Amino acid sequence: MLKPLLSVRDLRVDLNTRSGVLHAVRGISFDVAPGETLCIVGESGCGKSMTSLALMDLLPRVARRSADEITFDGQDLTRRRIAGKLRGRRMAMIFQEPMTALNPAFTIGDQMVEAYLYHVGGTRAQAVDRAAQMLEKVGIGSARSRLGQYPHQLSGGLRQRVMIAMALMTDPELLIADEPTTALDVTIQAQILRLLKDLQQELGLAIILITHDLGLVSRIADRIVVMYAGAIVEEGTAAEIFDRPAHPYTRALIDCIPQPGKTERGAPLGTIPGVVPLLIGRQDGCAFRDRCSLAQPRCADDIPTQDAGSHHWVCIHGGQA
Amino acid sequence: MSYLLETVGLTRRFQVGQGMFKPKATLHALNGVDLRLKKGQVLGIVGESGCGKSTLAKILLGLLAPSEGSVLLDGKDIGTIGRMDFTRRVQPVFQDPFSSLNPRKTIADIVTMPLRVHGIGTDAERRKRAAGIMDMVGLPARFAERYPKELSGGQRQRVAIARALVMNPDLIICDEPTSALDASVQSQILNLLMDLKRELGLTYVFISHNLSVVEHLVDQVAVMYLGRVVELGSTAQVFDAPQHPYTRALLDSALTVAPSLGVPDIGLGTAFPNPLAIPPGCPFQPRCPRAFDLCSRVRPHPVDVALGGAACHLAEEPLRGAA
């Protein structure tokens, strides 16, 4: 692998709640190489969004972040001054619902220009030129006149394009996208993802894409991190995760979704019994063991990570056990 | 009459304000929709937002009156069936189990509500019936005295299903019933819906944007575009051999698990369909990768509800296409 652009070691996010400290992210480590698409996939409450917010220093007030290491291009992101210079400039983020991420009271031009002037500087005219250029790049025609429009005048797909254009204003090297297409129609989703892929090739952008949609992940990821109950349970390339899933949770999750051509129409779908464990307090052993068909007494002990090249999983069972 | 549900020329218009001094515009949310559904079958409705799916759901539930056309339940216009009789036979399951349940009522209150409204049984009998239904949908009896906020999304959707089933209806209108749920919860709810259909002989209209789910669950599919049915057929016909370019684009854009396929290039362009300015000729023509001169002038024949097929010049027989 190339020298990583982003390195995360033992990232933890704790939330203070009325019932105690909730460990939303429980010591995860991963790298993102330049130009690579890393997908973080998991179900609600697995910690995937907390992970992305932790990277961008956007955690809610009740949350505490700690990590052995978070470095971006060798610079220490846990130091506020350094993070302040990198965030929004060399690393940018887009969110699920562009209507809530865009300010309804300002034109999209104003919002695109503001961020650019803050992070990069230059004159307003230069920033406006840049904004128009970026809108064209994301496939929005008559860009100059669009700059004067307000978010509510745009369709959902166009708003998400504007969000992407805005995020790319400062020519970042890393884009973090949290469920960027979940609110969109399938046709618009395909177009937005195609656009992200094309821009990635053109600009050499690394992307961290956070989603619950396994189908989407299978199409776009170079590497995949599967999270469960705040921890990474499996990591590998798209082919490794979908052709040879090793962790019982990954396998169960893939079996839950109807796969045209593979799942017989109308046949019962796979299910995962039980519910996600409480994230309050300590968790010993495998967090999935209460729902796992392969669980054994020793699953309550420390679970070793198994390695097969680029493919890792945290489970006592072998690949096809 | 062999159809449980039939719509004939269903049309719904809305008057939409365009601003303070501009005249109101007419939005055709539905335009001549003909559908038929036999008892025990599942009809899937797919299409992008703005295609009229949700308006159709509201009309089928009697929550909105059509501007023209009619909905027939067992051959009788639902306008002539009393509201109480109608709701005994047709019940909804909506997308968001967080907003469709009253947060101040216990689960038992929510599930027995339809029975109370209809004055069926004594309090004890209603409780007994609710307990039976809750058991059927996989809700533990101890949930009866809990409140919706104490339940997970999947459990709440089970409550919504229990509430729909408590009246022993014939037809359930499911409007995006699993869109708000995680994959592992979605599969449980889909399995439950399939089991209930088999056990109780239910009939579903299943509205969803998730094409894999629709393909898995339904017997027939109607593909809608800007208020019209553009393709209609059995699941095998529509998913295995789509005829309308729009259906093809929809199927191509569905991101099924297939690491080798990558992100599709569906070639629809960035034009977004505007229900306020439906183009002449074929409504899909501005986005259609296979459009030719006829498409911008002549509107394709609507889908024949008895035969199925696609409302597309390319799918029409040469003789009909020349008309």
C-alpha cells in the first residue's frame, strides 16, 4: 500500500448519557491511501457516523474523542491548531441531507465563496470564478446564474451536486461522505456516485464513504471496513468482503438483502436474531456472540485478529468455518 | 368481478401556487392510471420521487379523492362504500414507524385503536385480540404496556403492521414499509409480510423505491413516470425483460451487490422531470437515451391494463406506432 494519507490508531468516542458512558467507537484503526475509496459500512448505532464526525472534529458536545494517533499526511490531527488548518481545506466532508447542510438564507454562490475565502483567501472575483468552475465540474449547467439561486430552488440531486462542488472548492485530498446519496432516488444516486468516481480519478481524491447500503459499497469501494457495536469486525477489499466474507456478522448482513439473480424470488431472507448490544459499559469478547450461530464459550474471551494479507477479521472462526 | 382492487383512469390534479402574482399552475400527480390486482397477489409500484406513487397510495387508502376516474374494491367504487366499511377492509403500513405511532399511547392502545373506533368487542376482548395479533407479528406480550419510544424501529414497524391487521383487512397498502430500517431489520419485516400474506391470504400494494426488495416480494410491477404507468407486467417480465427505456435505466441504477459491475453510467442526463411542465409526446423523451423524432410529437399509447407492456414507441407494434 502507498504511504497512507490518513492514519487512525485506536480511535475511541465516548458519549456521556444519563445511563452512563456510552462507548460509541471502541478503539478502531484504519488507513486511507491517496486516491483510494474506503467504505465504512454498518447498521445504525455501529459507530460509523461518530467515526466520521470524530475525524472532522464535529462531534456533539457530550462526546469525548481519544486516539493513539490520527495523522493526515504525517501531521497530527489531534492538535487543534493543525486540525484547524487542514479541516475544510485539505479534508472536506459532505452529508446525507444537503437541505440541512446548506444555509437556506444565503445563495449557493455566497456559501461556496465564503468557505473558499476563509480557507484559501484571494479576491472575491477569484472565488466566484472558482465556484462557477466547480459547479460546471459537477455537471451543473449555466453555472453563473445558478450561483445566485437559493438551496430551495434546487432539486435534491442538484443540491447534493452543489454540496460536492462546495467541498471540492479548496481542492482537498480527502473527502468524507456520510450517506451522501441515501436521501436520493436510485437514478440520481447512480449519477452522483458516478460523478464522485469520475472526480476521484481526475483529482486523485481519497474518499471515505460511510453507508449502511451494502449494494452501494460493493460497487464503489476499493477497501471496506465493516463495523459492529463500535468496533471493526472485518476489513478487506470489495472482492474479499463480498466473495469470501469471513466474519459471521458480515456474512449474515449480506444474506439479509435480496440479491437479484442469487436469492430466489419470494424465498425467506436471512435474518440476524436478537438486537445490537448496549454500548454502555465494557464489552468483553466478541460483541456479536449473542446473535451468532457459531458462538462458543471462548467467544467471551479476548478475540484475536486473523490476517490473510489485506483481509482481516476479528473472530475465532476461520474464513469458512 | 375477479379483481379485489381496480383503478380506472385514475387522475389527480393539484393547483400549485407559483408565487404571489403568478397564476396557479396545474400539477398532474396522476394521469389516467389503470391497475388491477387479484386477491392474494402483491402489486409493486416503483418510480422516482414525483412520479405519483404517494398520491396513488393516498387515493387507494381513501385519504384523497381522485379528480377523475375511480377506485373499485371488489367491483364497488370506494366513494360509495362507507368510510367505516372501507377501513375494515383496507389498511395502511407507512414508511416511518417513528411518526406513524402516537407517542402518548401504549402499544396495546395503538393496536386496539381500530377496534375501539369500530366499536368491536368489549375491552377485554379487544385486549385478547391485540395480544393474538402481537404474537403473530412477533411482538412479545410484555410490550403491550410500553410506549413507542421504548421500541426499536423494527419493533415499531411490527406495531404498525399489528395495527393494520387487527381489523382483519383484505388489502394492505404498504408505502415504503422498510425504507427507514436497517438491512437486518428490513429482512425480518419482509419475511413477516410474506408469512402473513401466506397465512392470512392478504393482498398488498407495495410501494417502494428499493427495486431489489420489490423484485423479491411482488407478483406484478407497475413502473410509474410523471403520473403515468409506463410499464406493467409480471415480476419476471419487467425485471428480466424490461421494455421501456425508463425501466431499464431504473434497473441499471439499482445498486445490487456486484463488486465487479462498478457504478453504472445510466445515461439519463441531468434533466430532472418537472411535473409542472410535462413535455408533449412521450413524457420521458427529454431524458431518454433512445428517443427519436416521433417521441417528441406523439404520446405513446398507454399501457393496456389487461395485457401489460410498455408505453413506448419502441415497444409498440409497427402498425400501432404509425398511428
